[in-house]
Amino acid sequence: QVQLVESGGGSVQAGGSLRLSCAVSGYSTSNHAMAWIRQAPGKEREAVAVVDDDSRAGYANFVKGRFTISKDNAKNTLYLQMNSLKPEDTAMYYCAADGRPKATIAAIDVYGMDYWGKGTLVTVSS
């Protein structure tokens, strides 16, 4: 049984930082692309960052230079370090497994990922 469990969300003021984690079981982060996807209230889902089997990362333009995606294959855990947070980053953040070993940010299907976590809420106040 595949499980993805996010943690690390919370409330922070603009300019602050948070680190999200996603513990994965029943599925190998070393063999698959993994992504962070977010959804703000009343808005469509959007891909934030992706890391492939070789740990190559891709980012949405709106987070480049502020967010860093990484993974620890030994721990089967995905991370998202978020710095310089803005109120518009407020959203539910989901960890998701792509199913393919390689994926670019443009190739992420935000409604077609193989597995999803339940999400962790990030709230950024101004």
C-alpha cells in the first residue's frame, strides 16, 4: 500500500520560511519523479516543483530562487524548503508521485499523478 504523508505546514509571516516533508512508504523515491503541487482556495492546482530519479529539479517560475525541492532516497522522503514566502504562496501543498522516472515541471499533470498525499496547509500573512 502506497502512502504519502506531508508535514511541516503552518502559519508564517511574509518573508519567512517553512520546510515541508513528505514521508513515502510502499513506493520508491529513487526510481520515480516526485512533485509538490499546491492549490489555493478557489484556484486551480499548480505544479510547484519536481525532482526526478536522478535528483534533477525543476521549478515553476513563481517559486524559482525561493523554493528548493530535494529528496533523501535512503529515508524515502521528499522535501520542499520554502524561503521568502509571500501571501500568494498560501495554499494546500500536496506531495505527489509521477509514476515516471523523468519529468519536467511542464510535464507534470496536476490532475493525473499516480499517488497523492492528503496535503499540508501553508498560510502566509502580510
